Amino acid sequence: MGKPKKDITPEESAQVESLAAHGHTQREIAHFLKISPTSFKRKLKEDSLLMASWRRGRFRSEEHTSELQSH
């Protein structure tokens, strides 16, 4: 038997968005959440709200990066 599954809370989902916006990788975010990178990827597939948080964060990160490059 493995570890019990850890549900991602709404607060953690918001943290995922923030961390992604600051350029952190899925591996780094998984470490922050104290789960394996494989579990994080599985949770992204299973949880549409978590996936939306990840994508919003990545979008904000890319937006910020392109802003800096244009100056």
C-alpha cells in the first residue's frame, strides 16, 4: 500500500499559480507541495481547476518575460 492521496486545497492551487508565474517548474512546485513530480503531473490531468491555475501562472510568467525583453 502506498501513501494516502493528498488533495490539493484551493490555497495550494493559488500557490501553484503564483509559483508558476514566478517561473518555477512543475518539479519545483511538486517539491513545494511535498508530493512527487509524477503525482503533481497526475493531479494536473485530474483536476481542471489546478490545471487552470498552472496555465494562468505560466501565462503570467511568459507575459512578464516578454515585457522585460521588449524594454
